[in-house]
Amino acid sequence: MKKNVMLIYLDNRDETATKVQKILTGWGCLIKTRLGIHDGVLDECTPTGLVFLELVGDTEKHKKLEHKLNLVKNVDARLIQLEI
């Protein structure tokens, strides 16, 4: 069984998070699970973050999503294909 997941690293979250959110909303039907992680809370939030996605559907669409995300400055998205 093959499983596709994506890791998305965001730097400068104040500027990148809204852009990434908009993209993920547009491609939401491909996302089964989404987990966002960043250090700190309240007044001590960090400027970086990591988003984990469990994807469903067509791998070619996953690659297009990865490409769209990587067009955003300070975002590094990586599609990872696992063989289980």
C-alpha cells in the first residue's frame, strides 16, 4: 500500500500562514489529516512552523499542490511517498 504525506515548513509565519491556508483550503479535498506545529504560545510564538498532511487521491494532484506551496516565499513543501 502506498501512502502520500506532505511536510510543509513555514518561515516568517506572520506573512506565509495566510497564503498557505488559502492554498490548503483550495485543495482541501485531497487532505485527510492536517496537523500544524510551532513552538511557543501566546506572546512567545515562534516565526516558524511545520504542517503535516496525510493526503488522499491522485499523486499527480499532490505534486501540483507541492508545487503551488513552494511558490510561496519562505515555504518549503515536500511530498513524501511511503510504501507500507
